[in-house]
Amino acid sequence: MDRKLRIVQYGCGKMSKYTMRYVYEKGAEIVGAVDINPNVIGKDIGEIMETESKGVVVSPVESARTLLESLKPDACIVTTMSLLEDVKDALLLCAELGINAITTCEEAFFSWNSNPNLTSKIDALAKEHNCTITGSGYQDIYWGQLISSIGGSTHNIKKIIGESWYNVEDYGIALAEAHGAGLTLQEFDEKIASVDRMSAEERQALIDSGKYSPSYMWNVNGWLCEKLGLTVKSQTQKCVPETYKEDINSTTLGMVVKKGDATGMSAVVTTETEEGITLETKCVGKVYAPDEFDINEWTIEGEPNTTITVQRPATVELTCASVVNRLPDLINARAGFVPTADMGDLEYRTKPLNTYVKD
């Protein structure tokens, strides 16, 4: 493509500060932005990015359709919520208008295994209007491609074990609440942990109804199985609350999380495959205590055993860089709701993004 990519930012919270700046610094441009927050509506996006004025102001989300129809961008970056049900309006709108969309919604990374009916609806609409919808972010590399690449250097895999920590303070109130931060242990058990005690049949019925709330690793395990060519036989999830010995202030929740209450949760997803390979993955999302920090560690057990640890990853920045670097892959991909597992490896973009887009 011989012109700059034209991007619309959908959601102008904490993540957009980086996604929008990275878009400019990779030789593309933001041509429109929308949000629901009255505190940012009307602001120039340069103020959000902490850069010079860009001459683009944030519009109310109610005007998203009119904005997208008039601008006809090459892609839309959606950085709002973590569940597919919560971002469906944005993704369905983009699909209906034939606009490629990429979202940081964690479930969208591989929502075929947690909300197949809604995913199929978006997929069909995107195919009808010849555009691509996908989910990307930190998990694209650090819970996905990194592990599949290690697998490529392994003779025989018996088990994949993963663990990743992240501070819910960095991502906004929706994510913090989804992790149960601020709940009493009884509230956590009733609202979050109770779902794990249902039978496989009950869980599948909930998935089919579109009302299942997966932890992030539920979708990551689906992505890894897709990438590695594994057939899922069974999958279970167990969420337990994280607590701390002292009160912790949460600026995101606007409250003090009391000693002994849930600061967040630890979720373990276990996947058994027809090929005999087990995936046991764990994500820990919580309001951090002063001495806690992000961790990402994965082990492949087999011949040979391999462990890789990433200490203190800059999870927010890595998430946003992954999304922006995926833009050419998004535009080049087949139409539909396409997981990045089917787009090839994510690569660093040395040249302006448009140079990687096929004519």
C-alpha cells in the first residue's frame, strides 16, 4: 500500500495512550476516536497520548457508526473490555461496515471455545462484508507464539505448564472487577468460583448460551491447541481468590481492599488433548502488594525439558505493541473472525506499517 494506514481508536482509556502513539510512530495515523467516558470526550487525542495536538478529538461512542461510515478506516483498534459479550457492539459494527478490527479483549484471542455462537455471528458478518476481526495483545507472543516456538525445538512434548502475573491496576475497572478484586471471600465464591463447580455438561450449556466467563488462559489454551494442531478432549477451570495480609488501596477500583478480602484471583485451566499432551496454565491478576511484580514463566516437559522466564515484563506496552504490529496481518488475512494462530508469526515492523500490506 502506497499511503499511510488510517486507524480509528475505539476506547480511549489507559491502553490507548500507547496504541495511538505506536500507530503514529509506525508510520500510520489515527483518523478518529470514540469513548463512553465524558471526561475524555472532546479531548484531542494528543492530550491522551501526552504528545502534541493531533487535530483529532474523541467522539461519543453513540456516534461510532456515523464516524466509521464517513472515515472508512483501514482498521479499528478496540481497547475496552475483556469479554466478547462486552465488545460485541464494536466488533459487530465493524463487521457490518466491512472494517477490519483488532481488539485487546482477552476472550477474543480464541473465543471459539468460550462463546462460539457469538463468534460465529461476527465471523459470518465479517465474511459477508469482506473484513477481518481478531484478538491480540500480550498473549499473542508471551502466552502463544513464544510457547509454540519452543515446541518447534522439542522432540516430544508431554506437558505444557504456564504461569503469568499482571497487576489489574494497569488495565482499568472492568478488568479488575472481572478478577473479583475488592470482593469478600463469600462474594468471590458466589460470583466467580461457583461457576467452576458445575459439570462439563452444565459448562457446555453455559458456553453455548454465551454466558460463560472464561479466565484468560481458557482462550489461550484453545489458541495453543489450534497453533500446535492438538485436539481438545476436555478442559476445566478453577478460580481461587488472592488475598493480602494488609489493606491495599486500589486507585482503579476507588477503594481500599480490606485485609483478607480478594485482591484478585488465580485461575488454573487444565486441557487434556487426544494426542496425550496436557496443558496446565495459570494466570494471576490482582491488585499488587508493594513487593509484587509481573512474571511470565513457561515450561515444556518432554524431550528435552525447557523453561523460559520473563522477569518483570512491561505487560501494558507489550500488549499495545503487539496489537499495532499485527495491523498488517489483520488487513492481509482472510475474511472472518480469524485467530492470530492462523495469521503466521507476529513480527517486528522496521518499516512503516503500510509497506507490509498487500495490494
